Amino acid sequence: MGGNKVTDKHGNIIKPGNYVSTKIRGGTHEGHVEEIITDKERAEEVDVKNPPKVRFENKDGKMVAHNPGTLEINDAQ
């Protein structure tokens, strides 16, 4: 991971452990941030395209990666 600051759609810095959510296809993806991918080498290792991406396990137990600008940090979780 690089040292770049990655922010959500409101400009808040996303960190591992934050609870994030995004609307997608009529529902939501949400979960605790496990990793922030900022470099191409790591992106290739985990089969993620066009970093930066935020990876987290959604409520179905699937690892998902989203553009940070589509996410919202939700501290209530």
C-alpha cells in the first residue's frame, strides 16, 4: 500500500477498519474496510483494476472493491 490519502465522497479520509457503504443496483454494499489498494502491483495480486480501490467484505461474505469516491463512511456501525 502506498502512503496516499484516500477519501470518501464527502472528503473524509478512509482508513482500514472504517465501516463504509455505497448504493449499488438497488441495494447497498457495506462492510468494514480491510484494505486500501493504491498501487498497481497489489491491485494485480488481488485482481482489482484501476487503483485506488477500497476492499471490504460485504454482508454476503464476498470481498468487493469500490472506488473510494463512491463510498460513505458510516461511524454508526
